[in-house]
Amino acid sequence: MFSFLDRLINLGLPRTRDFQGVSTSSFDGHGNYSIGIREQGVFPEINATGLPKKKKLKAHHFDPKAKGKSSRRR
């Protein structure tokens, strides 16, 4: 889990075209955060030229200890 988050934050998001940052409105107040990525080829492990068509990726992070406003700070 942490390995994926590390790759997403340090490799995937910076390589995303027109990346403007992540939205705080994607927190649901219960410790969950959702983000969508338009192209899965932003990860170096995926050979984007070998894919027949671009595919989207949705990622959800869940923190069972976060509640209320504190879930946005984590």
C-alpha cells in the first residue's frame, strides 16, 4: 500500500499532463480519499506505447483511524 502511494505521489502525479494538484474536496470526512488519473502510462512500469488504447485509473485511500476534519490533515 505505501509502495503504491509512494509511486503515485513521487512518480505518477508529477508525470500527469496538466497536473494542478490534488483537491481537498476528494476527502469524504471518514478517512477516505479518491483520485482519478486519465492515463495509466504515467507509471514507469507500464509501457504506454504497447497499450492498444489509453485506460483510466481510479485510486482510493482508506484510513480507518481518521474521522471528521482530522481526516483532511492526513
